[in-house]
Amino acid sequence: MKLRALRRAVALAFALAGCILSYWTLRIRGPLTLVERAGWLHGAACRVLRAFGIRPTADGPIPTHGLVVSNHLSYLDIVILSAVMPCFFVSKAEIARWPYFGKAARTGGTIFIDRRSRASTAEVVRQIADRLNLPVPVLLFPEGTSSDGSQVLRFHSSLYEPAAAAAAPVAAAAVRYVLEDGNERDLCWFDDTLFLPHLWKVLGTRGFSAHVTFGEAHVYPNRRSAAEATHDEVASMRAGNEPSSIRPQLSAESV
């Protein structure tokens, strides 16, 4: 396990260096647009996945605009979802202060929110409303925190408001992890688990895959009905009750 973790840690360091190089290569042409930033983060996530040794798959209609809401298990979710599709994340403000990863998130166009501040929430709602006009979806984790995967926590509805007001499509996404030797909880990052020890554990995990299931997008009349409906849809997809319209979209070879 230690040798595997060390090997992947070296691969991850090279991947992160490659992400920096690719960004500055793009910057030679001038400042990046928001859409280009999301595209850069998409490519960076694919590099990082290879370093982790994660095998991702995705089913269902991958959104190209509007709002996407997902359950939240770990920081790995961000890498997985960004590798599946270019998107703008809504993330807690603390992430912006993380070494390297905070800078990468800002570079990729992430919107940061301080959930304790009404002013911050109002500003984030405004930014989401602006981004809904772009050909890249906005992705948020309505649980407001990561969990151990035993259940999908209640979805907070406040950040659904821009989509409801603009009659923009809202799609649900369910993330799950499958381990060759272990269970999903081993990869979840929740409660007071320290980041670096958990990352080392993930790097040493023998073999695991990540699966994302997307539901059909819908327009909802208000934020509360959107939160309730998408929560139930994510919980159903997590339980294995997948939509009948699902079709393969991503294979490990494509990243």
C-alpha cells in the first residue's frame, strides 16, 4: 500500500505540474474567458484522475448548461464531475484558502460561498444567475457538506433560486464509488477527517472506480420543489434505480 501510495503521489505531483503548464500555455493568448477556464479545469481533472488511478464512468444525458446538483462524498467528487464535463462549481469559501487546490479552483471559475453570510449567499445567487446564460453548467452540492454515503442529506434550496427564476433546466447527478477491496465509506471525506492523511489513504487504495449517473433535466416552478424532487432523484439513483433513458457517456479510456 505504501509503495502504491508513493507511486501515485509522484504521478499526482507531475499531473499538477502539467496542469500549471497547460494553464500558462493557454494564457499566452491572453486572459481566459469563463468558458475557457471551465475547459482548463476539465482537462486538469482528467490528468489528476490518471494519477489517482481512478476508473470513471458516467451514464445518462450529460448536461451542457443550466444547473446540476449532486450528492457529496469527498473532494474526489469535484475531480470526477469536472472530468466528466466542463462545469462551474459552487464551493465553500474555505477551499479558496487551500494551497494549490484553492488557486486551481479559482482559476477554473469556481464560485465560493460563505454559508454563514447572507450577503455572500446573495452574491453567489447573482453569480449563478449570470452563469446560467453560458454554455457550461453550474454544479452545486445542495447538502452543504460531504457525507459518509449512508444516506443523501437534506438538500438546501436557496441556491436553486436563480434556476427557478430563469426557468433554467436543473439536472440531478448521483456519485458513487466502488472498491475492489473495501466499501464506499473508506473513500468518503467527512466530519473532522484530516485532508492529508485521507489523501494518502486514497492514493494507497488498490483499485476503485467512480460512477456518475445523470437524470433528465427539468424546469421547476420554485426552488423548494426543485430541491425536494432532485433530492429524491439522487437518492433513488444512489439506490440503483436508474432512469430508463440512461446511456453510456464516458469510459476510463476517454480520460
